Amino acid sequence: MARGLPWSENFAVGQAQLDAQHRRLVELINEIDRTIHCQKDLGKLPALLKTLREETEEHIRHENALLWEIKSGAFAPLQGRPQTPHYLKSLAEAAFDDHMAEHATLLARLDAIVLGPIQSLCDPLKAWFVDHAIKHDSHLKTIFQAL
């Protein structure tokens, strides 16, 4: 029986598109988990893993773009304010720098997990996502909660 990764609001950062992307990554991980544990349609596994990689790359691009907009003061929810609060710019700057470094590591970890044996994919994929969503997106959550 597939164990799956249940959605948790702890994975949400408070920005609709990023949260939807996180939900989609969880759905893909769960579909990979079901495919492996049910030993059904294993032929679709390479396509699922490719989709996971592509959607992770898109998620990373989106995170970086949002952080850049906040850092530069171009983020739409901040428009109309006399100036972006200094602490938000500082948080965005720190998060941007951290995320740039982390994102390369995130993709490398995903690639390493995918190269492992099929029977060992599920738990590392779940841990990989949880680490990203909880630990590495904590700056984003702080920023979006402050808006």
C-alpha cells in the first residue's frame, strides 16, 4: 500500500502560486510513490520523474523572481506604499542569496535521488520536498506573512 505524503499547511508559504506549486510537487511525489508501491505502470515512472524535475525548476524560477521583485521594490502588493519596508528588503535579500545557493543543491539532490534504485526513491523524495518546503522556504513564509 502506498504511504503518500499528506499535504500540510506547514508546506504553504502564503503566496498562492508558490503554494499551488508546492501542492503540485506533493501530488507528483505521491503519484511516484503509488506507481512504485503498486508496481503498476512502472513504464510511466521516467515521465513522472521528468515532470517532477521540470516543475521543480519552474518553482525555483518563480521563487527567485518573487524574491527579486520584493528585493527591488517591484512586487505588486508593495506598490502604492511610500517605500518597501527596510526589513522586508533585508529579508528578501538574505532569502534571495540563500535560495540561489540552495536551489542548485536542491536540484542536485533531486538528481541524485532519482539515480538511486527505484525501491529507494519514495522516502528520499518525501524528505527532499519537506526539507525544501519547511526549512528552506521559511524565509519566504516570513516575508509573505509580513505583507
